[in-house]
Amino acid sequence: MSQRSRRLLIVAFVALLVPGPLAVCNLAPAPPEEKVETVPKVQVEKVTTIEIPAQWPKDIPIYPGAQIVSETPTASGQSLTLKTEDTAAEVFNWYFDRLDSENWIMPAPMLDVARNVASISGTLDGRTLRFMAQTAETEEGYTSFSITADLPVAVK
């Protein structure tokens, strides 16, 4: 190899290593193309607050400030699903105190603060009531709860 060929080879080699005007070509691998995934937009339904049903038993309270989001008839009564910004423990304590003061028999009320879950089953004058609450693990962190109650039997 001649001296001139050797010089050209060295210049070409240096040009590859040094960035800038001397660089003949870029041998570095191209950065991976960033994939941008688009997530389809989800349409959020607005929750419409439902009024307390006219036939709802007057002695079964509705939690203050709660929104009724649905009502469902049952075989012996009615079930309401509600939501509030308060925790399941706060809703549980309020219902427990109210029902206890009205002499409802509640054999096994349950409050699991770690899981944000609460339940009460009670009876009074042959009627039953079931209460279930759970704080949703969402950004909003609302508590959804249901109350299922027997409707009073009409006296003839």
C-alpha cells in the first residue's frame, strides 16, 4: 500500500470518528422510532340524580348529601344505589348510629377500614334492611353504597 493510500485511509477513518464537517457518514445506529399509541376517548356519562322514591320507607334514612344514582325494585321492597364523597367508614358509622337509635336489630355489622368496605343487615318489626358500602379506587374516590329495604306492608 502506498503512502498516499495509507494517508487517505487514515483521513477517512478519522472523518468517521470525528463529528462535524469532516464526517463522511454516520455509522451510529439510528435511534428507535418512538411509537405513540393513541388511546380512544371514552365518553363519560353524566350521573343524573334520582329523587327519593315516594314509596321509600320514611323510617329508613338517606345519607345526607348522597346522590341516588339508581333504584331497583326487589321481591319485597326496593334497592337504592347512592354515592357520596365520604368514606365507607363514615357512611357506615352514620347508618349504624341512626339504625341503632331506632332499635333496629343488627346482629353482625361489618366495617373493614383497610378495604374500605362496610355492611349492615338489620331487622325491625319483621322488615329487613341491607346496607353495603365500598369506596371506589378511582381518582374521584367516591363511595358507592346500596340500601335494600322491605317496603312496609299495607294494613287492611
